Amino acid sequence: MENRYFERDISWLSFNYRVLLEAEDDTLPLYERINFIAIYSSNLEEFYKIRVADHKAIATGATQNDEESLQAAIELVDKINKEVTRQLEERIRIYEQKILPELRRNHIVFYQSPRMETLFHREFVEQFFREEVFPFLQPVPVMHDKVISFLRDNRLYLAVRLHPKDAPEKTEYFVMKQPYSKVPRFIELPRIDGNYYLMFIDDIIKANLDVIFPGYYVESSYCIKISRDADILIDDAANTTEIIEMVKSKVKKRKIGAVCRFVYDRAMPADFLDFLIDAFHINRHELVPGDKHLNLEDLRVLPNPNPRLYPLRKPQPMKLTCLGESQSMFRYIEQRDLLLHYPYHSFEHFIHFLYEAVHDVDTREIMVTQYRVAENSAVINSLIAAAQNGKRVTVFVELRARFDEENNLVTAEMMKAAGINIIYSIPKLKVHAKVALVLRRTDDRHKLLGYACVSTGNFNEKTATLYADTSLFTCNRIVVNDLYTLFRTLQGKKNPEFHRLLVAGFNLIPKLNALIDTEIALAKSGRKGRIILKMNALQDHTMIDRLYEASEAGVQIDLIIRGICCLIPGQPYSRNIRVTRIVDTFLEHTRIWYFGNGGRPRLFLGSPDWMRRNLYRRIEAVTPILDKTLRKELIDMLNIQLADRRKACFVDEQQQNRWKSECPQQEEVRAQYTFYEYLKEKNETGNGSAT
């Protein structure tokens, strides 16, 4: 039977490879290119800890999954490792042939060898090692069938092979954990003749192994690391108290999870590698060859000693002129709907929205969902201040937000202590909706007026500077009532009805099917059927089949998918579907859906991707865009993204990232920067997104 879907994890690797390709763009500032290598490496680390770890658990029989057999899991892990190995070869090529020479051209010499004879800085390196590094090193012998040291997750170790001087025929092995918090990964060396010098701490250690091992001949040394299973399995049927206890206990076990990847310097001799595999009980399916320097995600903190190397000039968040310092957001939203696009617009507007609710005497209640909570959050501080001011504040906190479980729990307990009504994770469902609601008393003291915010991203001031997201603010009574019903549902209300808000698990799928049916009917009648879907991921086979059906009926479909896309373009059943991927300065995170509707377009904004987990196992919220001007603004945004030939590429039937232009670096339309200028012009002319 023909396979009509890409494998999810191979598709994700295609996306991450596109991230790596940004490091080749020599029109970007050098340190921005280096940062993309760090992002690629960090993404890959998390991928192994979660996705590959899950497949390996199935492949070893540790867990079972109705959707994946043991043999299928074995084959997929092998396929993943082969593709990752290919990509890492590319990373090495870009790093060694593009990045390091460019650093040297900018008078930054980044030593890549520990050999002292190649260093101008022999005396400095020796002294720095003795004073700053040596006290923190603890070599541990490695022997067959003996108690071995535990290799911690994602920590760098140096494996050393040596021979005692008094018995040179004897071979011994040691491992040393490299200093993690005591010493920086990169050391700046003294400047010489106008050049700046940098060195990995790894190489400083290697250059001084004779100091660590007196009485030995050091034969060789290589970096190794372990990636461990970091997924936390929470019983879907667990109640709130059980979930809290599970989170507290299981987060601590991340560091000792099962091995899912053993990364080693590919220059390591086979017999050296065989010894380590045997000694640490490594399965060969877990082997991933790396470069001599591992954990390249650390490049995000690589020092820039050259003041002439300027960082990237990112678009600075703008404040809407229609929302001046003295302007009440409540009054404004009462008159018209408002769209905010982060990070192009300032997140301070949302903080101001909460701040106004805190100090407004007529505010009665504030309700917010929190999926990923920022540390030292102004959002949380505002909510605490509201509770202290006598407002009723309800916050839903998702405790199962991966890698944010501990922070979310600590923050929730702090808010609860301040008098905030906390709703925790609910059994069997993860709440991923990004919504807020403020209820105020009107001039008619018996009525309440609601101010709703539905967003594509978390209410998190840190990610709002890094992710491209959109929020809608509205006083539309039907949307407000639906949002109030959603919060009641999170508190246990049964059999809710939603009239305009689309909520996963209730009315979202039927509405999407109806919208697709309309476009199919239009195409079959000889009129134009048109769909544009912008999101992070497309995986659900049922919805993909609906898009195939629409394509075969003649509906023209453009997908703007940043990450996973399991739909296969370029096939007879998908001939009218194009898949665009955009990777640039900010992480594309907005979910916007456009349906042509025969010339009366319908647009929607919300939190879900078309993944099985989003559509069937999470609470997600999507709002229609009812204001004609705001619909046009979102259509303009989508058209700008589709016109991008600078940072946008097509994903083809082989999952290759195909540039839309033969010379992309010469193209003018760069979606993120072009859209910023579009919003800036509207703001300066008084035609901001609230108009």
C-alpha cells in the first residue's frame, strides 16, 4: 500500500537541517550564524531525549505502543541515526570550512587543537589550567566488570587512554567530567599583534594531561557524552494531587534516565570505542559519531572580543501609537478589536492590559491560562497584585509543560499563597490554550463586560521577544461568553456549548471539516477554492487526508509549516498543495488559518497545530477574526510570507528544503522584516492593527 505520509521524526529532522543552513548565510552577522549552529545542536539534544528515547524504549521492549511495533521502532531509530550522522557531517563542514575561517578573517583565532607546540599562549594556558581548572578535575578509572562512574546527562567527559611509565605494555583508561559551572566553556587568551584568541576549556585540559596523570604516558583522549531519556510519563487518569507528586518525583529522575544516545569524537579509534561500549554497557544502536568538540549548543555564549563585529540588528518591539501611555486598553477594546503581533509589537501592551485590570475599581475577575511561565514574570506579579487588591483571580497552570514542570509548579504554589485560585492539570487532557479574560462591572452595576484575549503563544515576556506570535483582544459578547464557558469547563463544568470559539475536543474538528467542505464545493462548482494554513506542525493523518481530498477537487492550498509536515507534496493527490518553510531571526509560532469562502474570506487564530495531540488530547482555543480590517491585516501577513524568497523555501516530496530563488540572498522580500516594516508604517500613519 502506498505510503501517503512522511514519518514525523524524519520530517522534524528536515526542519532542523533547515535551521543549520542559516549558518551558511554569509549575509548574516557572523555570530548570528554561530548561534544557529547552537540552536541546531540544542534542538537535536532535546529530540534525542524525548522522541528517540520513546522509540528506543519500544525498540528494547521496555514499553509498548499500539501505533509502533518493536521492529518498526528499531528501523526508525536506525534511520534517524543515519540522517543525523549525515547532518552532523554538514555541521562539521560549515563550522570548519565557513565559520572558523570567517572568525580568522575578523582577527579571532579560535584554537581547535590542544597541542602546545601550536600555541603562542603556552605559559598562559599552563598557568590558567593549574589555577582555575585543575582543582575541579576528578579522573575516575574505567575497568571491565568493575563499578564504573555514572555518566550524567548532557555533561562532557574526557575519555583518556594511557600507559604507566613503569609498565608501558599496560593500558589504562580514565574518564573525567569537565568542569560545568566552575569554569566557562570558552576561555579568552591574551591578545597578540591585533588578533584575539579563544580556546575550548576541553583543549586546555587536553594540553595539560601530563599534569593530571604524572607517571603515565598519555596516548590519546577524546570527548564523549550521554543523552538520557528526559520524558516524564504522567498517568492520564491521575488526579491533581497525584499529578503534583508525580511531577515532583519524576523531574528529579531526568538526570538518571535510560541512555538514548552515546556521542563520541569520530576520530576515536575503534578499539578505544569498543572498550567504552563494553565498560559502560552501551548498545551500538545508541552510538552517534560527533566532532572533537561536543555540546556545540554552548556556542550561544561564545565570547565576541572584536568590537567591530556587530550583532544582528533585530526589529525592536514597537508600541502602538493608538495605545498611548494614558490610553485605556479597556476603552479601546470596547470600541474595536485589537491585534498584537509579537515580537514586532511590544509585549508591554499585554502587561498594561493586566496592570489596568489590577488598578481598575470596576474589575471583578481575571482568568488566565499559563502553559510556560517566565521566571520573575511581570505577568505573574500583576496577577498577584490583582489578588492582593481584592480581585478574584483564577489561573490555570499546566504542570505537564515539558521542561517547565518545576518552574510552573513553584510559580503556581507562590500564586496560590497570594490568594489566587489555581486550577492544575486535569486528568487525560493537557491544556495548551493561550487565553485570558477580564470581567468588569459596567455602568449598569448588575452587568459585567468582558475583555477576551486569545493568543497563539504563551503569556510569557521572555518568549514574546523570541517567538513570532499574534494575540486578539475583543469584547465580542459571544467570544467572551465562550471563553468564560471554557474556564468553567476547566473547573469541572460538564457538557459545555461553544458558539463562536473553536475548542479542541468539542467543536473544532467539525468546524474545520465544514470549512474544508465549503472550499471543495466551490472548486467542484467551477469557482475558486482556496486554503492557506500557517502553523508549526501538520501531522494528523485524518486532516491531511481532508487536504488531499480538497487538492484533488481543485482547491489551491498553501501550507506555511515551520516544523513537522507529514503531508507529502508533489504527488497526484497533492498536486495543488505547496509547503513553505520559513526560518529566520524569530521562531515562527503563529497559527493562522485562511479559508477563501467564495470571496468572503474566513480567518482564524489560535493555539493548536494539526497534530493528533493538539486536536484530540489537548484543550486548545481558536477564535474567528470578525473585524474586516484585521482580517485584511492577517491576509497581508500571509501573502508577505508566501512572497518571501529570501528565507522561505519549499519542502519537496523528498523532504528537501528547496530555495524558492536561485539567489535567495539577493531577494528583497524577507517575511519577518518586511512584515515589521508593514506594521511600522501602519503605526506611524495612524493605521495600526487596532484600526
